[in-house]
Amino acid sequence: MHKRILGVTTAALLSSLGLAACGNQAAKAPATRAPASAAPASAPSHLTTVTLEIPNPGAAFTPFYVGQALGIYKHYGINLKLIHMAPPLAVQAILSGKLDFMSAIGSAARSAEEGEPMRIVEVVANHLDFVLVGAKGITHVSQLRNQTVVGESAVGEANLIESMILKQHGLPPGTYKVVNVEGGDAARAALVEAGKAQATVVEFTGAIPLQKKGFPILATASKILQPFTGLATSLSFLHAHPGLTRRMVIATIEATRVTRDDEAKTVPVLMKTFHMSKQDASTLWKDLDNEWGHGGRPNPVAIQNEMKADQAALKLSHPPKPSQVFDFNYLPKSQ
């Protein structure tokens, strides 16, 4: 799906999209809550500030950019604030009440499976948007045997995706070394660029500038069906703000539909967000065609794959139950 994207000529991605740098920023942004019974308004005079984590600027989060840029969230009375934050920090911020939602639902799922009071309430993307980038001189995944690859945390999204890609190419865990660093795609890629590691995974839009520098794309996870981005929050937030949660979910479903179906509206957002030409943004939009879910609910096979992957990552005797992770009671009844 992403071969064309990795070959386009685009400017390097923005290192910052005007997003806050840490969870404390979410705490500083006052969020006035609407009553639980509040219904979506067609032209609200008052907006409720809602904070949402994204780990890295990337195409997998396009519906959030689209919903923010086109005023979809405002239509539902929400002033959406995107917060740039690593998933482990986002989990802590969610649980402490300093952050409302996180989009890195893989990390949220594993936290819930370990007993943290969190749930995923909506799924945006059903596929994994990562590619494996190698150091200069590495031309095939097999060359990574006994070499060092960079992850983020033992049960983090990057590590799990990296493990799945390597296993698909004949390198099961134990046949390579893993070094974990915090700081997202940029921090992992920096170790590869510095020659301190031979490969890492990055979100595929983040691979474009690396490829321009001569770092090869060794493999992609785009065919792996598994919930990737969406909305997750704490049980305490759900109990305290069910009406706001429903509005957030409905707005995100609408933004995802626009992203999937309306090239004319989505391409300008991609151009601005990633500093792309119109042609490159149009190519990106087409290559994202089968990325998005429908109605906020993931493909059943994607859920099964998530449970199996998490069982292996957490070394559980049995796969977790979906009810430990997902709560789709906030989706529209028709979904």
C-alpha cells in the first residue's frame, strides 16, 4: 500500500506541529466539561477544551488533523488540542487526569490488560503504519541477525511492530539485540543515523526524509491488520463525562469518513500538516485508502490479532479478553 509514498519527493516533516511538548501542558489547558446529557450542537456558542495525545506527526493521525482543520470537532462543541507526547507518558497523564484522550491505542490496550483502568472507545485505523528503516549498507532484513535494532519500551507499540516485521522475515526474538530509547520516531531514527544501531521502525511518513538521506526501507507493516490509532481514555473520565465522550467519538467518526471519502477536503490538510506538494499529498491520500475503519469499530480479525500480539508481549497464559480493552458503548447506536 505504501510503496508509492516512500518514493515521493517531499520536504522533511515538521518537527513540531504547534503541539504541546509534555503532559503538563494538558494540565495547564483549562477544560470546562459539558453536562453528561449534552447533545451535539449545530452551532455551539461554547466550546469544551479536550486534549488528545498523538505520539508523532504522522499520516495515521490524519482524521484528527482533518477534524480540527475543517471545524468538525467545533461543530460538536469541542475545542480539540493535540498534544505531542510519547505513549508511556500519555498513559500516565490519562490515569492522573492531566490528559483526556490518547490516540496510541496499542499502548492503551496493553496498559488495560495489565490492570490499568483504561478503555479504547473508538478505532480510527485498522492497519499498522510503520516501516523498518535500515542503516546505510543494510539492504535486507536478514542482515540484521545478531545486530542492534532500536525500540522504545519492552511492551511499546514500536517494539511489537518491529518484532512482527522481523519475525515475518525469519528473525524471531533472540536473533537480534534491542536497545530501547524514549522520544518517539525521531529518537530511534537518530541512533540509526549515528551508526549506533542497524535498524528501527518509524511511521511511514517519517521514513520519507530518512530515505532521502540514503537510509533504506527494508520492510513494511502495512499489511498487518491490527487496531492502530483511535481514542482511549480512563474509566474515571468515562464515568464523569459520558456525554462529552460520545461527542468526541461521533466527531472522530465523521472526521475519519471525510478523510477516507473526500480527497478535495483532505489533500489541503495533508499539504499544510506535512509541508507536501499537492501532487504528493494526493498520492498519500490514495495510498491511505484502506487504512481507515468504518463507524469507529475495528475489524474483528484486527481485534483477534491485537489480543494474540499482546498475549505474547505480556507473556500471558491466555489471550486477553476484548472486554478488558474495548468499550464501544459510546459509538452511535447505528454503529
